[in-house]
Amino acid sequence: MIDGTSPPTAAQLPPRLIGDGELTGHSVVANSTMNRERVLTGVNSYTRELGLDPAEFLDDRGPAPSWLDLCSGEGHALRAAAQQLPQAVITGVDLVGPLRPTQPSNGLELITADLCQWSPARRYDLVTCVHGLHYVGDRLALLERAASWLTDTGLLIAHLDPATLRRPDGTDASRPVLAALRAAGFDYSARHHRLSLRGGRSVRLPFTYLGADPEAGPNYTGQPAVASYYGDGAVGR
């Protein structure tokens, strides 16, 4: 090379990227067990992962609080919260959905759907995604949409692994993405890998989604995860 650098080796070249339609059928995504058995409080719980008890948070939100949980797995935490707060509207959305039969509960709805295609008909006081973004291809687009699903005083909390955000050449895109998220009003705790946003709003991030690599390997959780590739500049979604 004229500038003295070496051309990328085969191992350095970015992998074949796939679109989100193909990604949803991949074994890393469709058979994920990351969030299936998590309960509301205790050791393996939403309270521990989110840094707050969702039921306590909702109890302070007025007579008819609402919670949307993305990638909700079996929905154990949501059912427990619905029992404590029968007046609450609680919605869980998961690509696979509950694998065991569930009893209907007033105010609780568990939806099986692809989050890339699904949108709610209302806004929520609390929107959560516990380790679910690790398996979403265009996670930035989902965060943009989820920001608009919050009430004016609502709270969004989601786990994000910046190390799985890549540039077109496969290099790390975490710094510009986190900078853009913070500029849009998000906070990020590197210690807990938690992204949060207070107050619903329109968010537009300056990146173009290029595709996903479901063979990226384990992330900080130790479980296989998806790497998402982005170029500079937003396009219509």
C-alpha cells in the first residue's frame, strides 16, 4: 500500500451481513433464553437488572400506570406486577412468546411479534428491554421508536452493549453512537450497560443500518449476541 499500511486480511474483513427478516429466524435470536425465566424481584430479576422495582415505580405513577416490556420472554415479572397492580396496563412483546400456557390476567397482555414490525397503540409510563437489544438487528431504530412510546414523564431503560455496534469495515462504532444517543437525551451507565431516557420524544439518530452479524460470538453477558453494522447518515425508516 502507498501509505505503508497493510490491506485487511480475510479475518479482518467484515462478515456477510443479513437483514432483520432473515435475522429473526436465526438460532441465536429465535432460541434465546437470556430473559425467559427472569422474575420481578430477587436474584434473577428485573429489579436487579434495571436498578429499580418496576412495580414500585408504577405504583407512584397514578391510578392507571402502564408498562411495556420488550423481549419479555415468559413474562413472569409482568404477571407478578399485574397481580400487585390490578389497575395497571402491562404489555409484554416477545419474538417467540411464552412457551408455557398462561392464565389471562386483567390489564396484562403478552404479545408474540417481531419488534421491527410491531408498534403499540398507546404510550407507556415505563418501557423496558432487559438484555433484549443484544438480539435485535437495527437496535438504534428500535430505540428511536421506543422513545416515542413513552409518556411525557415516562422512563425507558434498556441494556445496550456498545461493543456490538460496528462501522461498515467492522471497526468499533460505540463512541459516535453513544455520543449521538447522549445528544438525543439518553443516559448510559457503562458499569451496568444500561441506557435510559426520561420523557417521550421524537429521536432521530444519524446512522444508516447496514445489517447484522448473528455469528459475532458472546458479548459481555457470556451469551452469543448479534453485532449491528451502521454507516454515517440517517435514511428514511
